Amino acid sequence: MTDVLTQRGAPVNIRHADRLYINGEWILPTSKSGFDIIDAGTEETFFRVAEAGPHDMDAAITAARYAFDHSPWPFLEPQVRGEYLRKLGAGLRARSSETGTFWSRQAGVLFSMSQMAITRVSNTLDYHADLAATYPFEALATPEFAPFGVVVKEPIGVVGAIVPWNTPLSLAIHKLAPALLAGCTVVLKAPPEAPGELYVLAEIAEEIGLPAGVLNVVTADREVSEQLVRDPRVDKISFTGSSGVGRRIASLAGERMARYTLELGGKSAAVIFDDYDIETAAKTLSAAECSLNGQVCMSLTRVIVTKSRHDEMAEALGSIFGSVRVGDPFEADSQLGPLALGRQQERVLGYIQKGIDEGANLVTGGRRPAHLERGFYVEPTVFANVDNNSTIAQEEIFGPVLSVIAADNEEHAIELANGTVYGLNSAVFTNDNDRAYHAARRLRSGTVGHNGFKTDQLMGVGGFKQSGVGREGGLQGLLPYLESKTVLLDGAPSRFQ
């Protein structure tokens, strides 16, 4: 057992940090290598976990394949599988302070926010448990050439779920909940930068008696992760991360016709129409950008406004966003915590310098906060007069950096908003509901919010263009884990009589 106690946040405990969760057991890895997990706020080592090598990944895939092919799991009634989901949700609620502490220390998320997020994760599991009783896994049909017909929805098979370091538990649950409800078995690849919450998830799976091999949790780097994508025993890959890695996964999966769902990057636009108050928009956008410290793929980082109001928008954002209190995520008065990683801090600061070099005007921020000597912090940053074709307007920065872009008129604003390879999220700020809907239909993104950053996982989340393939969340998120089978019989079986 490995105890990890801390005065920052709640006491946390990982029982088997030196092991991997495979086939319902905690297995020692085949090598002694591991990953040091760094506290984003102190730059100190928080804890260390085992690293899965090729043989370990093979064992996890073997376990998931056997559980799908030879155990009762895929053939249980959906309500039975749903009860396991409900128990997982209850287990996470009971350890919400612990999982929240892991998230805050690994990714720099404000501890106050992490507590609310864990509740939403458990609610997602409950939603899918409820769905077990209402979704038509068997639907009677009227066949043209047979006395009896039914369309059944069956599990797609073994799922490789790969999640990033910014929100590992939430993103994992949005894959696991529909996959397990459908009857799939899963190999969950935890990010080497932030595996803590997923170790807790595996412990809960063990405690509730989830059948062996149904969920396997391993922490691995990119090379071993690619093994998961390539293995022909894995029927589907569900990945959240960068568009570059997503393209690689799509290419590899396409070679063997494996199914895949990809939730990828974004460079989302907030379009501010002339009837909307600048100060209100600036407050809303600044508050939203504090969420996860800008480490959100759906973040509204391009603020598009007509030229006549550009300077007013830049000044308002600079004043409000620039006054955000940056500090330790466990301190009550902090509004923005550190970035998750040292390399992410360097990346964001590099983009800021790129913006200056390419001629954008730095309104506020742009540096490491002077009062914080340790931790991966970056000041809230606003650029004005940003060219929509520039690097900081086209590439995902993944940090607290906003760019104000001037448009000639409303039509031009929509054109600029659509002028990237991404299409994950967007927003339109206007007091006119009809105008908002008209704009929403022209914006090429998977989600469009009205007067703010808005998303609804139960309605489905995903992107256009290079922001992904497929949807996660709600009923739309269940369908990619199911295959449709047409059954034609000479008579109705007793099940349907």
C-alpha cells in the first residue's frame, strides 16, 4: 500500500500505485520503470505510479478480449450492467474530496471547482444507469420477406479508451459509462501526467465486484498507447486529445477498419454582435477562461467584434481578465491556478511570444506572475489587433490567452469564426434570440452557445472538421458503442410473445 498524505486539499490514498489494474487484479508491471507525478502548484513530486510496457498492455487487451468473448458480461440485461454504473457513481461520490485533490494537484484546477465536477461525473454514471431501462436495445420491426423481424443493438466489443491529462476522470467516464452500459469491455489508458483519479476509479471497480477483465486501467506513454490502437483484438478506439494525435489514430484504425470516436482540439470563437454590452461580454468570457486555467479544448479564445468596438472590447477584457487573482488552487481567493505541466507553461509562454513577434498588441499579462516563484503559472493574457490568420488565432494554445479580432460586419464576423481547421465550440452574444439562432446555424461547430460558454453533455459534445469524429454524452454518446443487427426469423421467439 502507498499512502499519499497532503495538507493541500484532502488526504489521498493510492493502495497500489506500483501496480496496474488488469483482469480484476493489481498486477506488478513487467519492468520497474514508472512515472513521477508533479504537483502543478509546487513543482514537487506528488507521487509515482507504475508504467505499463508492451507486455503489460498485451495482458490488459487479452483480459478485455477474454471477458468480452467468454464471460456473461455482453449478454447481461442492460439494467444489470446499469447497476454497476450506479455503484461506480456512488463510490466516486464517497471519494470526491480525494479525487478532487488529485485533479487540483495534477492539473492546477481550483479545488472549489473540482468538487462540483466530481458530482457531475457521478451524475453521468447515474444517467446511463437510468438509460438501461429506456433505451430500445431490441426493437421489433415489420420485415418485408419474413414473419418476424427485430433490430438488436449489440456491444461493439473491446474498447480502447485514451484520455488526456486536463480532465482525465470526467473524460474517462464519458467513455466508460456508455461502453459498459452497451456491454463492451474496456482498456482505459491513463495519462502518465495525471493518473491519480483513475487509480481511484479502478479501486472502486474492484470494491463493487465489477467482473474481471471488464475494466482494465494502465498508465502508459505514447508508444505503448499506439500498441492499443494497432491491436486487432481492440474493436474501437475512443480518444480525447490533440488533432495531430487524432489524425494518427484515425489512420491506424482505418488500416484495419476499427471503429473510432475522436474528441479533438479547438480554436473556438465568441462572436460579439453590436447590440450586446461589451462589459457584460468581457466579464462572461473572462470568467469562463478561468475554468481549468484555459486548459479546455472548447475554450472561447477568439473574441470577434466589429472594428468600431474592437478597442473597447480589448480594454474591457484587459481590465477584467488582467485583474484575475492567480494563485494556489487550494486558496479560497484564487481565481486562476497553475497550468498542469512545466512543458505546458513553456508552450503557452512560447505562443505569447509568437503573438508579439507577429504583430499583435499585448494588452495584459504575457508572463509568469512575479509573486509566484514556484508552480507552472501564467498570467491571464489578452491580445488585441490579432490577425485571424496569425499563429495565435489559428493554433490551440491551451492556456489563459484571449485574442481580440476585428471584423468588418456581422457577415465577416461569422466568416472569421469559421476560418480555422477546427469546429468544436463557439458562441454568439446578442440580445436577439432570432439573430442568435440564425448565427448559430451558420457557425461550423459542434456546439454553439448564446451569450456565453455553454455545453450540455447530455445533448452530445463533439466537433466539425479537425475537431473530431462522432459525439460523446447523452444518447448520442451511447450509439458509437453499439452495432446494429437485423434478425429475421420464421416465427417470434418466446421472448417476444
